[in-house]
Amino acid sequence: MDFSITIIIFGFGIGVLVGMTGMGGGALMTPLLILLFGVSPTTAIGTDILYAAITKTVGGWRHLKIGTVNLGLVFWLAAGSVPAAVFGVQLIAFVQGRIGEERLDSLVYAVLGGTLLMVGIITLARALILARTIQERDDFKLERRHKVAAVIIGATTGFVIGVTSAGSGTVIAVLLIAVFRLTPKHVVGTDVFHAAIVLWAAGIAHFGHGNVDLGLVGNILLGSVPGVMIGTALMGVVRQDAIRIALGVVLILSGFFTVQKGDPLVWPIAALVAGIGFVLILMAPRWYQHYRPARSIAQERRALAAGAGGSGSGPEPGHGPDSDRPPGRIAAPGRDSSTTPGPDTVN
């Protein structure tokens, strides 16, 4: 593709958005390329993923420098997302060989549109509900339950990213808040850094299948790289809830127009599957806490008590913050009981 100032401007705007919120890259650029510039769905997805990998590498590096990346969590997210994303790309290639490009485009329109609708709703939920109902934290000790949750989240979202390019920022960001209760700055930093890893894996896979327009990637990058650097600098200045609400509305509208070009029987199924998967991931921590063995709870209580006794400054038995706490709601060392979450998070 030749030099295009229009695409550069769009790339800059989306780069600023990604830098500030970690959201909106794939979910916005792919439908823009399809609906406004007439790029075929598979090429739009592959091109968007490769450009986003480069853009988020820049953003991830800047977030790493300012200390807003949880590297342990990134590792376990990537352990699930990288193979799942590559599998998603391979699945697209396999289906294309069986049903042909024209039929594949119709299916991709439907799946992408249904996914965008769900991502838009999730984005609105994050802005209007989650930020006001969940106690957040800068860091936490990674235990086995956190690692398992991270791998599952990575695998499910990684597959969606490989197939549609959407979700590397929006969906994972919501889950980082709802499941791990990270503060906004650590959500954005961890999300962007992880997204760079999984997008490189998916982007290389798409490039191998010929789904990337390098000229188009270059045009987008001319705008997006400076945009993401400016957005990162503005992260703490601009009110993000208002941006997320606007982004959610735009994603829903993009999804609505995209599904009009796809198979009318497929997009409701795609949206339903995405919605059910998201709810299951959110509910898994609640079920874990509900069915958690009493022996495990008792062992954790003893470990906390031993740690408090060893420091010489812990509370006396029966008078600490966990003395009257019901099973499954044990405060971590050094954390006040008033900020301990309910059983709906992987504490």
C-alpha cells in the first residue's frame, strides 16, 4: 500500500488510546481497515496484529521502565496465550483451505462482529461497574491458584486474539481487574507488556500464512508509535472512565456494522460463546473459594500465624484480622482487613 495520511492519523489516534488505557488497538483498527479502507478480513486481522505487536512493544517497554508491569503474571498469562493464539491462526488457515476465501471472509466478519459486540459490553461494564466494586492492589504474591487462573485466561483470550485480533487489551484488562484486583496503572502496564508477547507470536504466524500487508503496517506505525508514547505519558492525566465509556460505545457500533457483512447465523453464536466464556472465567474464583478444602484454609491460617509470630509484631491469637473472618477470606500479611475482597476474586 502507498503512503496514506488518513491511515497515519487513525494510527496516531489509536496509539494514544492504547498508551493511555491499554485498550482499543485490535478491536478498533481491524474494523476500521475493513469498513473504511476495504481491506479483506484475514489481511486486516493479520496486519493489525503485527502492527499492534510493534506498537505495544514500545508501550510495554515504557511501562516496564516506570515499574507498572507484573512480570510474574505476564509469564503465566503468556504460557496460555501464546500457543492458543498460534493455534487460532492455524485454524483460520485450515478452514480457508476447506471452504475457500469468500466463505471464510463471511465467517470472519461474523465472528469478529460478535466478538466486538461482547468486547464493547465488557468495556462498558469495566467503566461503569468494576472500577467501583472491586478493591484494588498494586501487587500480590503469586500462588498456584493465581498461576492456574492466568494460564486459563491467557489460553481463552489468546485464541480469540489469533482469530479476530480483538481482546488483547480490553478483555484481558477487565480480567486483570476482576480476577487479580490490580490497580489501573498496573492493569495497563501488565496488559500492554503481555499483549506485545502474544501479538508477536500471532503476528509471525499470520505473516507466515501471507495475511500481512507490510506497506499498511508501515503506514499505521508512522502514527501509532508516537501516539502510544504520548498516550503513556498522559495515562495519569486524562480521566479514563470517560474514555472507556466512549470506547465501549464505538466498539458496539463497530460490531453492529461488521456483523452486517457476515453470516447471520454465526455472529450470535460467536457473541454468546464469548459472553459465556467471560462469565465462566469471572465465576471460577468464586467457585474455587466456595469449594476450597477446609484443610487448605487451615494450612494457610497456620502459615499466616507463623509469619506474624516470627516477626514479633503480629497480633495475638484470636485478636488478628482473621479471627472472625469466615473461611476463604483470609487477609494477606500486611494488609488491613478492611480491604480484603470477597470470595469472587482469586485472592
